[in-house]
Amino acid sequence: MATLEDLGVSAFINIVSAFAFLLLFAVLRIQPINDRVYFPKWYIIGDRKGSRSRSGGHGVGKFVNLNIWTYLTFLNWIPGALRMSQAEIIQHAGLDSAVYLRIYILGLKIFAPMTVLALLVLIPANVSGGTLLNLRKEVVFSDIDKLSISNVSPGSQRFFIHLLMAYLFTFWTCYMLFKEYDNVVFMRLHFLASKHRRVDQFTVVVRNVPHIAGHSTSQTVEQFFQRNHPDHYIGHQAVYNANKYAKLVKQKDRLQNWLDYYQLKFERHPERRPTAKTGFLCLCGKRVDAIDYYRERISELDKKISSERQRVLNDPKSIMPVAFATFDSRWGAAVCAQTQQSKNPTQWLTDWAPEPRDVYWQNLAIPFVSLNIRRLLISISVFALVFFYMIPIAFVQSLANLEGLEKVAPFLRPVIEITVVKSFLQGFLPGLALKIFLYILPAVLIIMSKVEGYLSLSSLERKAAAKYYYFMLVNVFLGSIIAGTAFEQLYSFLHQPPTQIPRTIGVSIPMKATFFMTYIMLDGWAGIANEILRVKPLVIYHLKNMFLVKTERDREKAMDPGSIGLPETLPTLQLYFLLGLVYAVVTPILLPFILIFFALAFLVYRHQIINVYNQEYESAGAFWPHVHSRIIASLLISHVLLLGLLSTKKAANSIPLLVVLPVLTLWFHKYCKSRFEPAFRKYPLEEAMEKDTLERASEPNLNIKAFLADAYLHPIFHAFEDEEMGQIRVDKGQSHVSSPARSEISSPSPPHYVYHYEFEP
């Protein structure tokens, strides 16, 4: 059991680490050579051109800041992060970023009053209990546990204080959730209403198009929509299975990077031709001239790319039973996206198309019939992943409970009893080991979500975040409590009557708060400070700048602004909400740790969103219902655990009153779901018609066909345009016209876009 001394060691290590990271960031960010690492967002939007020299000098001044005054004001990034208003953040970084920051504001609003009330009311009530002194020989405990509910004697009237606080905390949390949900819905609707015309407002994605003998997929789609949506349907964009082509292009890009590297190396040292080995990872095999070798490989790959391109364009099987159907109004698209199209509910499945940046093109090629099988297999895999991760988690928890482990394995006592080793193992190592385990998990879960076949990047990230949340709930939270309790109380279980075991478990559950305090300090304090330092992007950028960058365009490609990373950050946030709500009544001394995390993380992520991150897509805050639902789940878990704990404390009078709380919480969740969630699922026809009417009045000559013509053109075709490999023509019946994005299509019937290519010799 970690003591106050162990927590002090952990706090010292993490506070010093966080301060060192922040101080190092404050110095590195003002160096001109690092400008693209710490301010890439401003380069992307065009407000900065080339690395700025803050010292205004030449030579060394181009790389190192020689202005002493800027070092004295190294904390000015904090007011800079707070200066931009919410409306300006939405304009600058999008609604997703602004809504993400609202989660931290919600955490501060919930836990700040709870912390004050808990410290003033609950801790005095717990300290005066004194029951742990009577259980000194039965359980392992520390001074911190004297501040928890475990220190209240069974049957005490003080439990009514805890019951009252549970009601107050629950009502306050629900009130803040309601206000924030209402605020986010208003922000979303206002954003959608005020946003300039977007192609996804007029586009519907159609899946599982049935095969009709004698008709191509494009002909089937055309006839279906002309028959069922004759007044508003414009045309459709066929979807090609170009995944193999995309892989070849990525492979060529990697080879081109190596060729650029060796050519640059030869330019710097022309007296010696660079060489490379042809074997695995260039570590073995025959040594050859590197420049000639990579030129030859790229030439061979160009032939494969050309052949694959012709196959995609000429093979009818490359066209998938998926299409993007476009309409001349938002109202027409809303009717199509939000209604059933066929008597067979498994065919002609329509939904709102993601914005073009949000489309995950590889999954459009997945046959619809395989989606359910894929998702079943992934569900089984996620369950297995959660289960097998319990093994290392349990081992980590054994390190956090060395006193309990000593009773089972006395031979470890000589090593464990060394003061420095003991403090390090209990106060720092468990949180660090758990953080390492969790580091590789988001990438694995993203891959699993891709296999499931979701069509948009935002959906992939939300599904990966859900998996990660379940993992952290089972392994990090429940696993830590169960594993820790088992190791810690094993000796007591073996040397007391069976009737006393439930009481021992009930008393020991709050004792895991010490582990979570160390985890919060490592992940929530030092980890957040490390986020703003951006060590990995900093190192990679300078390596690329040293070996690969030849032009200003190369330097822009070397930037790695990254994004918020919802698959990892959302579950982590939800874990902190869970810890705060569970331990608010049980061990309120944990709340200040949670509060510091939310305050520090809010500052850091606000700075990163303003200066660094460049979101890949805009979903208009579509992830908020998931955030709300999991905070409600955290409330329910806190009620169940408190109910179980009080059942071991002979608090029979207070238990019936506590049972009402989860019922009220579920009713509140159902009410919020029915009131607010439709704004995230459907687009009101009334608002769509109003927006269309205003647009027709303000832009009577708008050519919506030209605006939508190539909005959902597959990236394979954009690659052709960028490389100037040919000219795209559009088939419309039997006639040919130039690119529909640049010319007006005047056909009386809705056009059907099928792209052909004529290659110049």
C-alpha cells in the first residue's frame, strides 16, 4: 500500500517532469528553427511564410533566438492560449475542436464545486471515523485511507452525510451535463446554419446497390434515382475499387523519398557515389549504386502503376455497388438520406455522405454482405484483447501493493524493503508501466475499426474511441481494483472466517485510490506537459530537414501538425470523469488531482488547437453524444460501487435511498437522448428548406451542378490531374464534354458521371 511518502516521491518526480517539459517547450518554441514544429497551423492557413527569425538577425539568428527579452517572457504562451474566443476558435480550427475543448470546461465546472464541498464536508467526517485503527491487524492501509469512507465505522450515522453528498454530486453533474448538451446542440445547429454551402449537404451515399442483369451499376443507380427522386436528383459519382493502385502509389512515394535522400547526399559529396544494400531493410544483400538502384525500382513501379490504372478504368468489376448521389437542394438530399428507399430494407441503403475529407475510400470497396461478419469477428477480437491484457495489468498492480505481496512471497522482502526501491516501485513504476501498455493500444484499435468497414474517418475514430473506453473501463479501472484487492488482501482472505471476506473487500476498494493518484500525476500532469513539448514531431522534422528537404515545398511536407487524436484522448478524458465521480464520495482527496489535470489539459490543448493541430475532417461535434453517454455510465458505476460498499458497512437505512439514484440518472439520460440526440442524427427538413430558399434568393444564378460535379471524385482521379497524365472527360449519355467542374452541364436529364482518360504520348 502506497504511503504518503510514496505519493510524495511520485508527486515530486511528476511535478519536476511536468515543469521541465513546460520550461523546455517555452525555450524551444521561440527558436526560429523550430517554428514549423510549434506553429504549423499558421503555415497551413498561410499566415506564416518561411521560418521567422525572432531576433531579426542573420546567420546564427536564423536558427537560434538571440533576443533575451523573449526568454524572460517565456510563459506568454498561457495568455496567448486564452486570448482567442470560442467563436474565433470555431472559425480558425472548426467546431470539432471547439466542442472538444468544451469537455475540459465541463470537467472543471463539475469537479471544482465538488472538490470544495468534499474537502469541507466529507474529509472531516471520514477522519473522525477511526475504524481503520481497530482493523490494523486485518487489512493493510495507509494514512491516505484514513481520509476515505473506509475509516467510517459500520452502522455509523455519518453515512447519511455520504448519501447526501452522492445526491448533490449526481444532481450537479446532471445539471451541468444538461446545460452543456444544450449548448453544444445550439453550437452545432448554428454552425450548420451559418456555414457556407458544403457539398455534403447535397450528397447522399448509397450502399448495397442491387445487381440487375444487363445493367451496369451506374445505369442501375441512374434509373433508380430518376424514377424515385425525379425533381431533385442531379447525378451520381461512381465508386471505384482503387485500393491496389493507392498502395502502389504509396510504395512509389517511399522509394522516391529514398532516391531524394541519396541524390541530396551525392550533391553534398559529389566525389563519392552513395551505395545501398538490396536486402531486407537495406541491412543485407548485394551492395549497389543507390541512385541507379532506386531509379530502376521507380521505373518498374511506374509500369505497374500505369497497368493498374488502365485496369481500374476499363474493368467493369472495378465499379463497386456504392455511389454518391447528388441533389439540387438540401431538402431533396435530406428526404433521400433519412428515408427507406426500397421494399427490401437491405438494399438501396442511404445515409448522409461524409464531407470529402472525411471519406475513408478504402472501405467503400468492402462488400456490404461481409460487414456483419467483419464486425462480429472484431467484437470477438476486442473481447479477447481486453481479457488477455488483464495479465500485464494484474502484474502492474502487484507492484503497487508490495506489502500485500510480501505476505505471500516473503523471499522478496530484502529487495522490497530498500527505501529508494520501495518508493520508486509503489509511487512511480506502476503508472509508468500502465502508460506504456496503453501507448500502443489506440493504433491497434484503429486498425480493428478499419476492418469493420466504416465509411468515414470520424466514424472510425469514434468506434476506436469506444473500444478504447471499454478497455480502460475493464482493465485500468475494474482490473486495477480487482487485481489490487486480490494481492493486497490475500493474506487476510486465508486467515479469517469466510463471513468476513465481503467486509474486507468493501473496506479495501477505496484503498486503490492511491494507485489512481499516481496514474493521474503521471498521465494527467507529466503526460499532458509532454504533449505540448512534441518530442517525436520535433525529432522527425529536424531529421527530415537535415536529410530530405531541398525546397520550401519539401519543408512543408516535413511538418507534422497532427490532430487532437480522438481515439486516445476521448477515452482518457472519460476515465478521468469516471475516477472523479467514483471517488468523489469514497476518497475525496483524489478530486484535487483530477481538477489540476482538467485545468492543465485545457490550457495545453487550447494552445495546440490554435497553433499546432490541423484536423483531417469536420463532423460538427458528432462525438458529443458519446461523451455524454459515458459520463452518465460513470455516474451509474459510481452508484453501484457505493451501494456495494455501503452494503458491507451495515448502512441498511441509507441503502434504499441510494437505490433511487441510478433510476433517476437513467431517466435523465433517456430524456436528454430524446431531446438532444436527433440534432446529431438527422437534419430538419424545415431548416433545409429555409436554407435552400435563402440561397436561391441570394444566388439566383448558382450552378449547383458545376459545384457538385467532382466533389466526390476518387483520389485516384485527383492523382491523375495532379500528375497531368491526361484529361478527364465526362460521359453523359453518348455525348462528351470537358470537366464538369469547369463547365456548365445543360442536359435536361440528370447527368451520370463516368470518367474516362485520354493519355498524351
